[in-house]
Amino acid sequence: MEGGVKEDLVSTLKKLSRVFSELGIHYVLVGGLACVLYGVERATLDIDLIVERVEEGKARELAARLSEEGLYIPVGEVLGALREGGHATILLGGMRRVDLKFSSTPLDVASLKNFVEVHLGCASIKVAGLEECVAAKIAVLGDLKDLEDALILMDIHRDRIDWGKLNKYLGGNPLQKIAKLLDRVEAVYSGEEAVIRKVRYLRQYVKSLSR
């Protein structure tokens, strides 16, 4: 569960992990990079983190410490994300960024609680659990690439996924949820051939996993 992550992203993850550890703030890696660590082959330039809710004073400390590590983020943006449940972004250059989201949903809380630790070099990185990653890809994000990531994770880890937990997060069968989302995408983009080809490919993938 360690391959496929570029060296510059590993370096940034180490800095982030160090800052959160020093401040005693819980975080978890989610999104595309978490999927890569679970074995999905995809290119990603972003680091997406769920961060526990903290007092505003601690949020100010977080912004200051990140900036000291060369990960500049305006204090006002961090406080705004904390107050409004939005996102705060650290621009890394070269289209790369770190996206911080303070916990605001039951799935966020579950992701912070149910994590695995991955060792990258000398750093230990907290990654959201498999079921939480899949659920977020379907229920929170839901574009075609995210749905493909969810299908790949369910495929390569079909023998280790807690299907009962995943069904609970989604309020039903994940494959049925994906099929309904694909129907919506097809209806909206009916005239776009490339999108429809992708939808049909993913629909076949759903059928193969349903057998």
C-alpha cells in the first residue's frame, strides 16, 4: 500500500503529518491519493485531507505551523473553512495543491475514526479506511472518475471490504447507487459521445461486479 506516490507528494505528506502530530490534531488522507495507496493506478496532483474540528486558536496555530513548513495558507481561509464547513487550499505549484476540509458530516467523523497507517519512508500517514474511501467516492464526489475509482476499489478488495458497513454509509447497495448515478450522467450528457462511452464502460464494470 505504498507504491505509486511521487516523491514530492511524499515530502509534502511528511510535513503535513509532522505538523498535525505536533499540534495534536487528528487528520486523515482521503480522495485520489488515498485510492492510489489502496492500489488504484491513477495520476493525481492533489492531497485531500479531512481534519478534526478544533477551536479557532488551534486553527490559527495550524495555519502558522503549516506556513513555517513552507505550506503557506492564509489564517483567514483556515478560519473561514472551520466556521463555514468549506475548504482551505494550499497551492504547491505545478497544478498541485493540498485541500483541507474540517469534519462536518457523519462520513467525515467515521473517516477520522476508522483509519489505517501507511509508512512512507520514515513518516506514518493516516489514510481513511477502505469503506470510507469507497463511500466518499460514490456519495460525496460522484463524477465518472470517482465512480471508476470506487469500482476498482470494490473489485481489487472485494474479499476484504465490510459490505455491511459500506451499505450502511450509502443507505443501500453501492453498485445500485453507482448504476443510478450513471443513468443521471447519461441523461444529462446524452449528446456527448466521449462521456457516453465512459458511462457504458462503467455500466459493464458494474455488471461484472454484480455477478
